[in-house]
Amino acid sequence: MSHESKLYKIYRVSISVNGNKNFITFFTDNDGKNYALSYEKIDLSKNISEHFDEYGNLYSIFDVIRFGENYNYKIREAFNPTASGNQVNYRANCIASTYRKLKNACQADDFCDMMCDLNPSCLPMLAAWAATYCATH
């Protein structure tokens, strides 16, 4: 899947690993000089989804809850990769801060909060928006 605009490009690639569907999401501006990359590792046997940056730093862990054929993601823990001293994408703090603002704004609105509870891709979508914003600003 890809999305294009005049400001940035987003590519999301599905990868099958040991029967699990994982995703690599790549965000870049038109000149390709700035980018952000995230890897979403999903393990349904443990009911978790882990999100990593391109250096392998863990950003967040989501609990994955199955409702019939649908899945709901609930954030379990978020990390600040820059605190570990490892090499990180320089947008790590921007992504974490922007995601937190988006999530708090949605939770403050009853309708948005309810729809996010019902939509399994809501929180990963907020994380993708945060990464996109930080890749383009």
C-alpha cells in the first residue's frame, strides 16, 4: 500500500514471518533526504504488537485483542528510544510527543475515544500520523 501527496510519500509493506503478518512503514518527503521508518512486529500467539525504528529500538508495545474477525489495539507501554543511548532516528522525540498529543486529544473527545476503541487500527494509525508529521516538519 502506498500514499502520495505533494509533501510526502508513505509506503506500507506487509511481511509474513512465521505465519504472522508484520509491516514495514516508510515515510519520505519528495526529495528523499528526510525519512522515517517503522517496523510493526505482530505476534498473535502472545497477543502483542511491537513497534520498532530502523535501528531496532522499541518504541511501543500494544496489546492485541481479537473480536471475531477484527482486532483492537490497546497501548501497553511506550518507550523513549533516545534514553537508551543507542543510535536512533532524530525524529524519535517528535514522534513520541506528537503521538501522545494525538492520543490525548482523541481520548478527550467522547466520540473519537469510542470510535478508537471500536477500530483496531486507530492507535497504529495515530502512530503513523505522528511519524508522518515528524517526517514532513
